[in-house]
Amino acid sequence: MKIISKDQFVYAMSKDSPAVEHVADGEVFAFDTMDAFSNQIVSETDFFESADWSTVNPATGPVFVDGAKPGDVLVVEILDIDVGNTGVMVAVPNMGAMGHLVDRSESKIIYIKNGFALFNENIALPLDPMIGVIGVAPSGEPVPNGTPDCHGGNMDTKVIRKGNRIYLPVNVDGGLLALGDLHAVMTDGEVGICGVEVGGRVTVRVSTIKNRKLETPIVESKDHWYVIGSDIDLDSAVKFTLDQTHLFLSARLPLSTNEICMLMSLICDLQISQIVDPKITCRMAIQKTPLAKYSLSF
Ligand code: CA
């Protein structure tokens, strides 16, 4: 199995980034990743002061998927996520949704042991590793890895985890897949500006679906489809995500536009992924069970 080194990384998703590896359609391979701070915070006397979103979130890659063409969809199955044994968190005045409550810059080392992240001697949190940054190159200008958008990027969405698959629109030849910014633990909102930031290894299988229109990433789990939308503020992200969910369902169900609107109030949960990045990300969780008789597929 190919393992892409964490030393081969990008700070932006760009069509001009040279591929560091080629993989075949259907291939299983792995990415080794640094943490969101490029492994620069190793003690509680190292601080994250930068508000520069262009030098955070190194993403390992990009990887060229042979045969992937603009207009296709790239399917990334997340087979495994292993995280390292030391994570880090930061608090920075005036950054994030709660920066007004942060009275000084602080870094906190979080040890990871026996499947738990140890916040302090009394709070041990079960690991639930997820991928903060995953995406492909956009067709236009590069997008820094601090920002989520229709190409993926810094979606900080906790359902991007082991066992699930993510569908991404291919915008350039080979897709140019990159990922990083693993979190050992993170809850919806990411209100404190980070999760337990950690390096690790992500094992994936990639494949393509030819000639399929997709405007924004979609995640599939055993029980749900998640339509993911990012925009400049929460209201805009919600509106975009609802419209994309309506499109997704309309294309797959023999129901009227009004019935789809009604159904979305009954089987879809609107959830907030993160409110701290340069664009805000939310998602619509579509329950699969009520639609079982329609055998929805991507
Ligand atoms: Ca992130």
C-alpha cells in the first residue's frame, strides 16, 4: 500500500500544485498527516498567535487519481483513521466564536491514551477521530486550507470519519485529492476554534463516478446522507445547503417540489459543522430508513 508522506503537503487546494503521487481508480492507500499547526506547537510555551489562514492546516498530497476528469465525482471511502498519542488545543483572544471570552493566548497539550483524549485528570473523552480538511483542487483560484467551499477544504465536519464515504466534485484532471487537519475529538460548532488537533494516518479507497453533476460535498454513512454546505455566514450556508438538499432529493425521488419541501421537515436534521472558519459550514442529515423503498443511491 502506498503511504503519502506528511512531508508532502500543501497549504491550499490548487490546480497548479504538482501531484505527489498517482493512484488507480479503486486503489487503497494512506495519507500521513501533520496536525493543523504543522506540528509546531509541542509544548504549552509554544503559542498560536497567527490569524493568517494561509499557513494553517497542511494537507498531505495532492494525489492524482488516474482517470478522474472534470465533471466526474470522486468517491473517498474512509477505511481507517489512526491518530498520534499527543494532541494540542489553543485558545486565542478574539479568535473563534468565543474569542471575546479568552483572556490570554494559551496552548494545551492533550495526551491520548488507551482510546481516550485526556483533557485533565477528571475528564477523559473517547476518541472519535475525524478529518477536518479534505478536498480536491478547485477549477479557479487556489483556496487556502483554512477555508471550506464547494471543493471541500476545511469543512470541520465530524461525520467525515471512519466508515463513511465522501463524494467530491472533480474540477481538474486527476482531482488532486489532499487531506489533513485530523481531530481526535470535536463536537458540532467547533466553537473554541479547534478540536483536539493531532497528526495521524488516514487509509482510504478512491474511485470515480463518471459524468455526474455535484455542486457541493456529500457524505454517506450507513444511516444518513449528509449534504454539506459552506458560505460566508450561517444564514447563507443554511440556504445553500437546503437548496442543495432539495436538488439531491428531487433528482432521486418521484415526488413534487412541494412534497420534497414537506419531507425535508420530517426526515432531515439541519446540523452545524463549524462556525469558526472563514466560511461557515452546516449540513443536512437525510435519514435513509424512511426512504428504504426508493433504494436511493448516489
Ligand atoms: Ca480545521
